Amino acid sequence: PLEGPSVNSKEGRKKKEVKKKSSGPGGVEIPQEEEPTTVGPFGPPIPVIDDRPLVFEEDKPLISDYLYLTLEQMSPCVLMEADRVGCYKTRKVGFPGLACRHCVGQAGCGRYFPASEGSLSQTTTSQTIMNHVRNCRRCPVEIRESLEIMKRARMGPDGKRADKPKHGGRKVFFHRLWCRIQGMPIEDEKSETKEKKKRGRKNASKKSKKKNAGGSDSENEKEDKADAVPKLTESSEETETEPESDTEVVRKPVARSKNRSSAKKATNKWYDGCVRLTKLDDVHWLSDIQRFARSDLVEVFSWKKQDGLEGYTARKEPAEGQVAIRCVFCKDLKAEDRPAGCLVFPDSLSSIHSKVGDMIRLHFNSCPAMTEEAKEKFKAIRGIGSKKVDDSLQYWIDSARDLGLSNIKPPGGANNGWGITFRRNPLSPSPSDELDREAAGATTPTFSKSILIRSEDKGLCTDQVKLLMRQVKACAFQKSDKRGGPGARGRDRVIGFPGLSCRHCSSKSNVGRYFPVSAKNLTDNTANSILAHMSGCNRCPEPVKASLVFLSHRAIIQKAELSGSWKKAFFKKIWDRLHVERSWNEEDESDGLDDEEASVTSEEESDDEPGNAEGNTMSSDSEDENEDASGDNMDVLIKAAAIWLTEQDQVNDPGARNRNNGKQPSPLSGFKRSSPVSQKGKKRGSSLTSGKRRRVHF
């Protein structure tokens, strides 16, 4: 019987194509180059190891240290017939690749033949090579152990923290490696020339746009202007067109540069300080070990270059002013004696919780500078289980904000800045800390009459509501508060109607002014609207916003201690102070009278006749306004009486009774009214019963 694949089968056709390609013009087969091999004692050929290195000393700054050490264990090779398996079936014999210099390996396991530069530079390829070297039995143990340590701790071969590779160095390195494997000349300047060409094209396009913009001027005039005017920066040349006069050329870019620098200073401002993370409310939300760590083990501070990076094991490079967390015991040690893990940099406020947890697990078990008393307490508390509170992570974030921390990145630094910074002085007390001092009796606040909160309100509400009501003041409804559109009559009030307004933005706009119609409306709706306004108010200080959010956690505990109707009783007092006592209105009136007297005296001193005329006009205007206000009140009463009379007409109308399908009339049906209009003069459609009922708000 015939052996081998059929000529018409798929494998047979492939063999015929391979023979045609390998045969010469006369049909004579050309022998293919194979890697020189040596026959082992058991028959299979063993390829000879090529000692040419694939990496050199100049490649170190381009890649990580453990990848450099991994590729040092590889050497160039060529594909053999035995390697044509799996994804290497289509490769020709003699295709260049790389193999382990210790065990030579097999196809896909110690011998690798990437098809292109892109597949060679993939992370999966380098990870597969590194896994083989770590598990290769013929590789020396010292190399494997150092690879394991460098991979886990990201340390260099000398035991120090590994430096971050050069940006874009991986692409350059694998281009070099591909050229060395394929035996091609290395062209490092290829990418640089492309970038130069692109830049040249951009500059040429910008110059052409400028020429088109100033096409009306002649070339001689442009040359004269260029000689007379000093050269500007590149940014000003790109953004500004050629002005008409020399003074405009000099002034515009200077003004822009000042504005940009001042804006950068405003956004990049950070504060220096060092503070513990502990707060009085930690006992309700955190476990014993977390509270002990926040109060006695760690502290947050603004890092500077003179502080050094000893003990920092991560690879990201911090910027000056970035907030770090450090061990309070190891900070006093010498730089060379600080252990690894005693210094960490959180990426955001939400990562403070995990960074402190890592230090509790990894660092404080073996901290060399920790006192004996702290060690004993740490070991005693460590065995107690942590509290499982749903809002504990949010409490970490809100308490950090109350300390002055923010997710704003520091200026400069690598990777366009990262991490968190202090946005206020951390040593100064926050609004929530001031409330704690007042509760302890250390301070006694003083308020003006326009602030409706009083010192005797202690214990009647939560601290969050107390701080919220200190951010508003009493006000009166004005003409500018009237709003048009649908439903405007329901929102508008009588001129002078008492209300509440934001202390921070009331003088700038009409936003943040509230006029509840009752104490219940103030309790149910207005208080929530004021809290929502404070969280988004641009003029409200950031410490106040952070304290309001932080005190929401304390409010959960305080609500359980207060009575069930505390909110209704407290806001009823606020309503009485606003509408009944009206002490705030007396202060405003006295201020207004003083201002009027001063204005009158100044007018009399300046000029008698014009001053008297103006005074008369002002008094007449005030009288007109008072008459208008009283007239509005009478109109409201007349409309209310008209509505009542309309309801009585509908009850007594027999046609309306038939339309109601025999429903019982109201008890007020017996009352009749005398028609103000005579029957003779009454026209069709003129009765008060015609038309829909109109709602009146007052």
C-alpha cells in the first residue's frame, strides 16, 4: 500500500508548493541552510548555542531591570524542522529567533520565533520569556531568585529602588532587538526624522496661514516690522496675528503671559503641613486598630525633596508638595536605616484607606523604631476583628477632606502630576473642629442679629444643621426676587416678606434666596434646598463644604439621641425669630435710618436747593411705594371675597345642582347675597358665576 499523504490532499498540495519554491530553475532542489547541530547520545539533534548577546549596557535605561536581566539569558537561533509546530508551522526553516542559552528549549518553550517587530514588543511575548527563565531548571538559581525579588519588590540588582524606564524607551529597545535578531542595521534616527518632518510641516502650514492673513501688506513692510519689533515667544507667534502698530505687538503677549502665570499660581497653590488623621468621630465608624493607626502610628505631610525617598518602594516619582503618609517612628531614623514600606504616596483620597491598611499589615509588624509600649498595644488590638460598616470608606474620604486634603494634583512632577495636596492650612481648625470646641466650652461664638441661630440652641439640633444655619441670614423679598414664567404667582411674595439668603453669594446674585410660606415648608423643603445650594455654591468656602459633608456622618448618630420631633421644634423656633420677633428687621431699619440721616446732612451741606428737591422726590417715592403695597393687600382681600361669593353662587344655582346629579348641597347653601349689579343692567356673561375658579397666593 502507498504511504504518505495523497497528492490531491491539502498536505500534499502544500508539499508540492514547498518543493517548487525550493527547487531551482532546472528543477534541482536547493539545500536550505540549517542551524549547525550536534547529535546527542539518544539520537535527536541538539542545536549549537550562539554566544552573541542580544542586549547591551546602552539598553539599560530603556527597559526595566528584570526585563533586561531576562533577555540577558537569551541568545539568537534559527528555526529547525523540529520547531515547525503550532503557530510556527508556516515559518521557513532557518527563520531567525531567540532561545534560552541555558537549555536551548523547544518551540514555544525556550525557543521563540516572532513574526514581526510588533509581536516581539507585545507584553505577552516578554512575559512568556520571563516565565520560562524563572522556571528553567538549567538556569542558575541566583539568577532565578534575583528575578523573583526584582519582579515582586520592583528593586534593582543592587538592592535599591528601580528607576523608572525612559518614556518611549520600550519601543526603541524592541526595534533594536528585532534588528539584532534579524541581522539588520539598527536605525534609531528613524523616528526622530519623522518627528522633525511633522514639525516642519506644521511650521510651514502656520507660516502659510500667517502669509494669507497678512496678504495685503507688502514683503518690504513685513521685513521692516520684523527688524523694528523685538522677537516674541513661540506661543505668541502662533496665536497672535501681525498687528498694525509696534506697541500692540509688545503689549498683547506680555498681558497674556501675566494672566496665564497668575492662573497657574491660583490653581497650583498648596499648603505645607504635617498632621495626624485622627478625628473625634472615629470611634463610631472605624475599628480599634484603624483608630490606633490614625492617632499614634501614621501621619500625613507635604513631601519635599530634602525629605528623601528612603523607604518608598513604588516606581512613580512624586512631586514637591504632594501629600505622603509615613511612620511616625521611622521618620527620626537616618536615611540609610529606614526600612522599606515606611513611606507611601496615596493616589487619591479613596486610596488613603488601603495605604494605611498596607502599612498595618506589612510595616508595623517589623518596625525597628517602634516603642515597646506601642508594640504591646498594637499586638493586643491586632487580634480584634474590624467593624464592618458600610460607610467606613466614605468616612475615610470625608474626614480627609475636612483635614484640608484634596484630589488636586501638585504642580509639575512626572506623569503630568499625580496624588493629593493640602488646599488649606492643616494646622488651623476646620468649622467642624470649631463646633467641637464650642461644645467643650473652650470658645463662645458671637453672632449678629441677621443670623437666626443662637447659643441657647445647643442640643436642639444636629451639628450639621447648626453649621448650615450659620451660613444663611435673614432677608426681605424685593422686586428683583420676582420671577416670571409659569407658576410665578405661587413663588412670588409680598414686598418685604421675610426669608433666608446665603451669606456668601446673596450680594452677587438672586440665587440662594428662599422664602418659605410656613414653618412646615421651612422644615420639609427649604432646609434641604439650602444644603444643596451650599454644596454647589462657588462663593462658599471649601472648608465649610467639607465640614458639612463630614458632619453628615455625625448627624446619623445625633439623630438617634435627639427626640423624634426635634426638627419640627427647632425650625419652628427659626420661623418665629424670622416672622414674629423680627429683631433682624430692627437692625436693618436702624442701619437704613442712619444711612438716610447721613445722606440728608451731606446733601444740605453741599447745596440747599438741589438737596431739598432730591429729598422731596425721595420721600414722595417712598410714599408711593407704601401706597402701592397697601393697595396690593386690598386687591388680595377683594379677590378672596370674590372667590367666596362665586362658590356660593355655584351652590345656589339650580343648573349647577342638576349638573352635580343630585349631590347634597353644602351647608352654606342657605346663605344668599344681594347682587351688586341691577338685573336690568346685567348682560350675558357678566355674572360672577361664569368663568373658572382662580387661585390666589398671599
